Amino acid sequence: MSTISSPCILVCSIDQKTGNCFGCGRTGTEITSWIDIPEAERQRLMADELPDRIAKLERKPRRVTKRNLQRQRTRDVIDLSSSETG
């Protein structure tokens, strides 16, 4: 069995506006039919089209969670104590 080249980075989330995956840039149709696309065409897509698609995606800011807020507060406290001693 041969390995199939893939741009997947396990960030599987489709942009509702463009229909492209935020992680790899492929469309839903390309993702589901990737195994059927000839290797030369997969290589061309990964080299020529997908990077441009990803660059054009409008990324949403990460969701703020209690855990992220706590991490930031901890970092801020550490930064303050470092600057006071240094």
C-alpha cells in the first residue's frame, strides 16, 4: 500500500464564507475525493493553489475561555515579578 500525500494538518474546520478548510485550504469536495485525485494533481494543488487559499482565509480570533484567561493572568503576574526583581 502506498502513502497518499496530503496537506492535512488536523485543523479540520471549514470556513463558511469560502468553503475551504482553515487547516489545509481544500474544499469539502476535495477533502472527500482526495484519495481519487491523481498524485500529480495532488502535488500541483498543494504547491500552487492551497497556500494561496489559506492566505486569503479570514481567521477568527481564538475563543476566550476561563483557562486561557487564567493562563494570561499567571503570565502577567510572572512578568511583573520578573520586572520588579530585574
